[in-house]
Amino acid sequence: MTNEAEQIVGLYERRALEWAADRSRPGRFMEKNWLDRFTALMAPGGIILDLGCGFGKPMAEYLIAQGFDVCGVDSSPTMISLCQRDFPEQEWIVGDMRMLALSRRFDGILAWDSFFHLTFDDQRRMFAVFRAHAAPSAPLMFTSGPRHGEAIGELRGEALYHASLDASEYRTLLAANDFDVIDQKSEDADCGGHTVWLARRAKKPG
């Protein structure tokens, strides 16, 4: 499935406006409870790094409404232009999360429905990126698959690549990068079947 994985960046750029329209439909915001748990681990007014932020709705929009600042990163210039239009007071960056090196740390890191589009090896390498950008005690939340494997979904008729490591490997990678698992739920029925990881960087990272 290497070819499908390599097509993700171009696919989301080609389908950016259609994706935004689909995601904006009523009843599509199912992530609120997890976002509330994530922000409960942060001080009010913190800065969140949103990796794979898309067009900023509904998740970044909700975080901003709760008083947090957002630095959003997405590989799609069209998605980022929508973020800049709707939330000009926030920071938006066109970039590939795999190569991110902002030389600063954030109060929370989010990689929701984005990290799981990376290949196995790219996912493994992302934990060093998470660590490099996480302040002490910063929460990290990301979605994965429920088990090790690859799968092909669909976005407007085009193949959409997903991958997941085994839960035990995620736990090992988190621990090796100074993150403690706060909670993990596979195929959460209250969140559209998402498999969610919520972790927190150690107060005094090693």
C-alpha cells in the first residue's frame, strides 16, 4: 500500500473544499468529550499544536472558543487558507508533520484523524517530533486504528490510506519519549468508532 500512502498529501489538497463541506455538515462534531478531557490537562489560555488541522472546523474552532490559542499545521495550502480566512488571529502553517521542527514547545499537541494516515515507520518517527514540541506536562492526543495493520478507506471516490501500530508498540513509543498514557479507548462508540490515545508528557522529562 506504499503508493496509496504517498498519495495522501495530494489527495487532501485536491479534495480540500469537498472535505470541508462534508465535515461541516450538522451532527459531525463528535469529538467534544475527548477535547474537553484533553484541555482539562492544560492551564487556561495555553497554546495547542494541531497537527493535520485541516480547515480548522470543528476542532480548532472549538478550542479557540474555549480560550486556547492554536498553531495549526497542514500539508494542504487550500486547507490552511481557509483557516487563515476564518481564524486570522491564530497561527497557520503549511507543512508536513513528519518534518516539523518549530524549535519551540507547546502546552498541548493534537493529531486527530491525521497521524493515522502515516505509514508504520513514519508513525514511529513521529514520537520524537511530539517530544520535541511538547512542554513539560503537555497532553498529547491522537487517533489510531484498533490493531496493527493497514486499511484503505475512501474520500470522494479516491483511495484513502490508514495504518496503525499495535497498542503495545504505541505504549512503548510513548514511554520512550517521556509520555504517560492517561487513557486509551478502542473504537469508542460515543465518538464515531474512533480509537483514541490521550497521554501527557512527564513534568520533568528525561
